[in-house]
Amino acid sequence: MKVYVEIDQYSGFCNGVVRAVYSAEENLSKRSVLYSLGAIVHNETELKRLEKEGLRVINLDQMSHLKDSTVLIRAHGEPPSTYALAAKNNITLIDCTCPVVLQLQKKIAETAGQIVIFGKVGHAEVNGLVGRAEGRAVVIENKDQIDKIDFTRPINIFSQTTKDPDEFNQLCNLISSKMEDKSQLTVHNTVCRQVAQRHARLIQFAENHNVIIFVSGKESSNGRVLYELCKSHNPRTYAIQSLQQIDKKWFKEGDRIGVCGATSTPKWQLTSCAEFLKITLKNYICSKFYRIIYGNYSRF
Ligand code: SF4
């Protein structure tokens, strides 16, 4: 009897998060405390690790009371008002806005007329994009909210970088169907390429395994999207934030178990999950042959 555990080689931090976490670690090697405006990554376990190294997560209100300090801007980016606040309070910014998000912010600032953003209301990246649009943006979370759009005026639609590319396409088609003059709709496909590729690969991964353990922080919007994607292709998909949530009853002999996660899930957490499964299932399944396929190993 064989049981396999395979870690998805394409899961792990996206480039934007790797860059921000490396920058935080580098700065923490030179100082005992570093402030981060908002959680640098939507993953409680990774955050706790960084907090032990001296990272302090603050909100905008707490930042407004800081003076002459250093604050890290995470990969999601910030609206112009945050930069103005930093200048007013003599705060040095370590700006880790992902270059892909920076480009999107620039595009929105340069686009005239009505702007529609497909994204999560209140999400940090979306707040940054709305700030660049200077009052011209409407945020749509799903197709039920399209009544917020003025279909009689030209529409420029953008997507939050971590949204589901298929859902974005469906939304654009629906908006187009409501417009008399379809040439007035300009679609800016701004789903991050890394995220879009991950969707296609994750579908394959979910279909090629009997059980999927999806590791992600509960605040991660990318995590929610990718978990739903796995679940729709493999009903035996389980989301966990910590190893204690794993239930032995999810598994049976002969299972091929796939371990994957969001763009905010570090690789080391996926490896810990695979190792934990190995120990937990050993006696439960009494497997004679047990193998973990690690994929490309990297810390993140
Ligand atoms: S998902 Fe893409 S755009 Fe968003 S932070 Fe990661 S690399 Fe950057």
C-alpha cells in the first residue's frame, strides 16, 4: 500500500511578498523594531515568526501618531494620502509596493473617465488603487454589484491583481452585454500573471490528487479564491490555517495527498504540513511505503 504526499511546486509566496519579507528581514538585522503598515503577509504563522524578529504591525491611525520613525509599506501598496502623512510626520518609508501593483496604480492614475475596479472593498491593494483614481473609481466585488456602474458613460475596468481571471472575464462580458455602445468598454486585464498561471496549474494539481490540504491565512483573499478553485475541482479539499486543524479522518489508504497554498503561504509552512502528515498518518494508515515529494525547495 502506498501513500504519497506531494507539495505543489508552484505554491509559496509570490514575488511581491518574497521581496517585502526579504526587505523586512534585512532591515530587522540592522534595527530591533520595524513598523509595518498593515500585515506584511496575510498569514498568521509567518507574521508571528516576523514579529519575533521585531516586526510591529500598525494601522494608519497608529502611524499618524508616529514621528521620525521608519515604516515599511507592504506589497499591496498605499494611496497617495499615506505618502503625504509620512512626509508630514517625517517618517522614512521602506516602500515594498510590488512593481506589478505600482504599474497598475500608475495606469489608473493616467486613465481618464469612469474607472471600475473588480476587487474587494477595503482590501489594502484596492484602497491604494482607489486613492490613485481620485474619486473616479467604483469598486465591484461581484456581478451582483454591477448596478453601481454608469453604463451610459465610457468604462475602464481593472482587476485587483489577485482576483480569479475567469471571474474577471465573466464580469467584463456581463458589463459589455449591458452597454449599448460596446466600444466604450476598455478592459485592462490586470490580474497578476503569476496568479493567473497559478490558477491553471492548481486546477491540474487538485485533479491529480485524491485529497488537497490547502494552507492559508484566513485573511488572505487570494487564499479564499484558490481554495474555492481547488474545492471546485476536488471535493476532498480542506483549508487549514494551522496543523492542529488536520483531521486524520480526511485520509484513507492509497491516497495521493496534495499540499498547496496561497501567494501568502510560505514554502516552509507547506513542508511542515507534509512532515506533520507523515508523522500523523504513519500509525493511522499503517502504510508500508510513504513518500513525500517536495518539489522545488525554497524558504518561501
Ligand atoms: S500577487 Fe502579483 S501583483 Fe500581487 S503582490 Fe504578488 S507578485 Fe505582486
